[in-house]
Amino acid sequence: MSDQPAPRLQLDQATADSVRAYAARTRASADRFAAVLEDIATNGLPSVEDSTPWEDLRERQLARLAAQRPAVA
């Protein structure tokens, strides 16, 4: 067995750009999540009165997804 790494296939420019864009979106999402966790660590959890129940959030998301879905005849 060789200690040499296997050769890599090069991506075309459009594919490489797509991968970089995906990496940037993923990094931004992780940064937002980390900021929320840091805020919770610093300030504690928000009060129940200031929070939205998860059921309401779920229903809003389901409605948003249903609006994006093409209507079936």
C-alpha cells in the first residue's frame, strides 16, 4: 500500500462555485446558530411569555410550505 494520497478529480468551474456557495450558506447558518447559543449562555433562556409556542411555529412553516407547493388539479 502506498503512502501517496489518491489523485483527486478536479471540478469544473460551475460545480466548484456551487460547492463554495453551499459552504458559505452552511457557514452562515452555523454562525447564526452559534450566536443564538452564545446569547442563551450569556442571558439565559427567554421567558415563556416572550416565546412563541412550537406548535404555532410548526403551523406557520407548514402553511409556508403548502403555499410553495404547486396546486394539484
